[in-house]
Amino acid sequence: MKQQTIQLYQQAEQLLDWLQSRPESQGDVRRFASYYLPTTLKLLKAYNDVEDQNSSVSDEVESNIVGFLHKINGAFQTVREKLLKHAAMDISAEISAMNVILNQDGLEYESPLLK
């Protein structure tokens, strides 16, 4: 549980840092930030509430929440990957457009770094 929570925190922090530096990405994660994250925090609070109850019901609740944390961590990772892929596509498009303009302006240069 502790490792899953730490991973969740780290991924949420990375996602928030990304959004802070790239506010145009907020639409891509709106549902994640407005539903999944608050619901996950609610479940973590519920885990804390039942953690010391020592009953079969509390054990089941804890088990369900731990399983869910594994799943939500995977979802965080997927969201981050999608944001990175989107950024990579934007960068690729910018480079392609700039290459076309350089060629049109007769400023073609074959960089040894791009070979």
C-alpha cells in the first residue's frame, strides 16, 4: 500500500508539473484531474478509516483499495505517456514545417547531428 501511494503521489506531482509548464494540455487531462484524482483521494481516506478495524469487511475494503491503486497508477502512467506522445508529435510537426521553410528560403544545411 505504501509503495502504491508513493508512486501515485510521484505521478500526480509529475502530471501537475507538466500541466503547470504546459497549460494547453489541461483539456487532455480534465477528467483525470476532476474525477479520478479526487475519487482516489477519497478512497485513500476510506482506507485510513478502516485500516485498524480488524474485521473481514475492513480487510476486503483494504484489499479492494490496494488493487485499485495499482490500476490508477497504471492510468496515471498512460496519461503521462499520451501527453508525451502528443508533445512529440507537435515537435515533429514544428521541425517538418521549419525544414520546408528553410528549403524554400534556400537555407538548406545538412547537419552532421541529423545523419
